[in-house]
Amino acid sequence: MKALNIVVRALGVLLATVILQALSEIVIPIQGPTLPHLAQWAILSNALVIATLTVLALRSDWRGWKLGAAVAMIPMVIAAVNFLEGIVFLTHTNLQWGRIFSVMLLPSALTIPLWALLFGRRPEGPEHYRPLESKPPGERAWKFAVSDLSYLFLYYAAGTIIFPYVKDFYATQHLPSAGTIVALQLLIRGPVFVVLCLAITRMLGLSRMTGAVAVGAIFTLLSGVAPLLLPSPVFPDSVRWVHFAEVTSSNFVFGAIVGWLWGQPKLSHSPALAQTA
């Protein structure tokens, strides 16, 4: 695709997303405080998500509905696990979690056919390296465990660094127990994020080091930058921007670790791949 054609198609997805979000908010009204410049921040956040997903769609060797579903599902899954953490941590709020999640979920789901139509009809290309299928069960097990544990470690490391800046805010909340936090990160969010990073690794089809940086950047943009650009009815701006720095830095390192662990080795280091080549 030519650059102008790509931009036009991406703008089409962005316009559809903004319209669908507006319609969702009409169909599923949410009561809450009026946030300053929310519409502008929402457009910027959506534009960033669509631009990032466009890069992913163009790199992927998947086509048709498979591509559309994969691209649209990534931000949906991220929103789901982030909302789950919000429900666990922010118990002293009256947020309408179900309605908020529906307004976030429906527009992404409805763009699946649009992604398939606009980006899934390109000519078939060579199949990418498969990070899961290329490894024996034992290697998959320890790499998945290391990836999951790295998320928990980075989550606590980054949280410890920024806690002095947000402790006054969280003093007003009823924080879950340490066991609940570990279980949430180690058994739910960590594994889900590992799977997402594996999907991004599979779709990008890049070499190991380049892929690690790209996976870290894409995962960070979708899971940290875009969501935390939006003004929050719960977080004061000072808390939100501290979390922005925390999440973007830790998620980039996490995505890079997963991308490197599962990335494509050099052919000279993999007799099976070298023989296939």
C-alpha cells in the first residue's frame, strides 16, 4: 500500500471508532463528573491506538477476519484486565464499571470487519516465525514462567519507586491485601499480557533484537500511553501522570523481555530452522 492510501484507511478506522464511541455513550449513558477536554484527549488516544494497530496490521502475515479480530482484540483485552485492576484497587468509588467497560468495548468489537476489509485484503506474503510452535514444551513452560514473573517483578519495582508520590491518594482507598495483588498480577494480568506480547511478536515477524524493541514500544503505547492520556474521574492529574511514567516504563521493559525471550533466533543458532531455510 502507498503511504497516502494507508493514512486514508487508518483515518477511516479512526473516524468510525470516534462515531461508534459517541453512539455507545448515547445508548449506554454514564453518570459522572464532567472532565475538562475529555473529547480532545479521547481523539488523541484513539488516534494513537489506531496508528499503532495500523503498523501491526501492515506487518502481520495474517489476512481477512483473522487479521481484523487480532488487531481489534488487543486493545479490548488490555481494557478488560485494566478495568479488572481498577475494580480491585478503587473500591471507594462509585464508578459504573460495567457501563464504562461496555462503552470502551463495543466500538473496538464493531471495528473488526473494518480492519478486515481495509487491511486484510492485501496479497499473501511469506509466513512469519511462530514463537510458540517453534519451541518444545519444556522451553515454552520456562519461558512463559520467566515472562510472567518478570511482569510481577517490574510491577512491584515500578510501583515501589512511584509510591511516595501517590501514597496520599491511596491512603483514601481500601487497598487489597498483598496476596490479592500478587494473585491478580501473577495469575491474571501477567499471563494475559504475556499472551498479548506473544501475539504482537508473531504479527510483527521481526528479528530478535529489533522485535524486542518493537514489541516493547507497541505494548507500551497500547497498554500505558493511550489509556493514561485520558483524564480520569478517579485519579487527580498529578496521580495520573505519575502512573503514566510508572506504567509506560515498566511495560516497555516487560514487552521487550518477552519479545527477546520468544524472538526469532539466528538461523545459525537453530539447526531446525537452518535446515528448513
